Amino acid sequence: KVYAAARDPSRVALPGVTPVKLDVTSPGDVEAAARLASDATIVVNNAGIASFGSFMSEDTEAALRRHLETNLLGVLRVSRAFAPVLARNGGGALLNVASVASWISNPLLASYAVSKAAVWSLSNGLRHDLRAQNTHVLTLHMGFVDTDLTRGVEMPKATPEAIVDQALDALEAGAHEVLADELTRQVKRGLSAEP
């Protein structure tokens, strides 16, 4: 069974998919989704926002709060709500969508980068917390993907299908991280290099 969560579930019109109302910034929505999808074995934390602006922008604090509320605390809320569900169903997996921005930042996506770095750290912590219940935690990193989030951004983009294929292969292999494109692999390799 496949559930697709959205703030407006009427927008989910895929055959064979069960729509679920979910705003990850709403604890009530998160708890209701966990009750509804009580047979879940894989949970994909893919909700996210990205707005443009540097740390010197006038609305930086508000922008950072919005990014952390959705991109980080949303992942935490969903993970905590679904951890008992996954435990009851044999352990299962959490797939947390991070980004190449987990490791690099630029003035255009400053708050987004902070939130995705935090998702990387949160995922590493959840992996330890949930190991005893046999829940696999996989973190997915990639550059731009051709989705609604990147509409209007003129950069090379991966297809969603290519990213999903790599994520599912990594889940099956028991990996902890997916570096889904060459840019992401280069950035990760360069983390130990001197700037």
C-alpha cells in the first residue's frame, strides 16, 4: 500500500495511492497520519521548502525559522510519530531527504542549507536511536531535481525517477547515505579538503 501525504490531499490523484492530509508543521496532522498509516514499513521524509535569501537579508530570522520548522522539525515530528509504527511492523525504514546543501552554502539558499545540514545531523542521530528497534535510517543527498521546488531554477537537474531508483537501491543494500549525483559525490569527497 502506498500513502501520499500532502497539505491538500485532494491534489493526490495517482491510481492506487491513498491520500493523507499532512502538514509537517502541525503536530496534530502528523499524529493523525501515523494513526491512519499504521501499516507503514517505509516512511519518506520529503516535505520541504526552499526560499531564496542570504543571512544578510532583512527577513533572515523569519526565513530560517520557516525552514527549520518544515525541513528539520517536520522530519523530527514525522520520525518520532512513525517510529512506534515501524517498530510494530518489524523495523522498516526512514528515508530522510537532505541535499548537497547539507555540506555547502551560498547566499541564495542560506537558510535552506542550514536546515539540510541539520537534517543530516538529525538522521545520523536517529540512526543510533532507532537501531535497537531494527529501523533503518537512510539519508538522501542530491543537487537539483526537476520538481515543483526547483521550477524556475536554471540549473542541470536530475529526474525524480533517477533519484528514487538510487534511493530504493540504497535501502535494499542497507546503506546509510545516498549520494545521488556527481556534484554531491564531489562535494562529499571534498569535505576533508582545505578550503
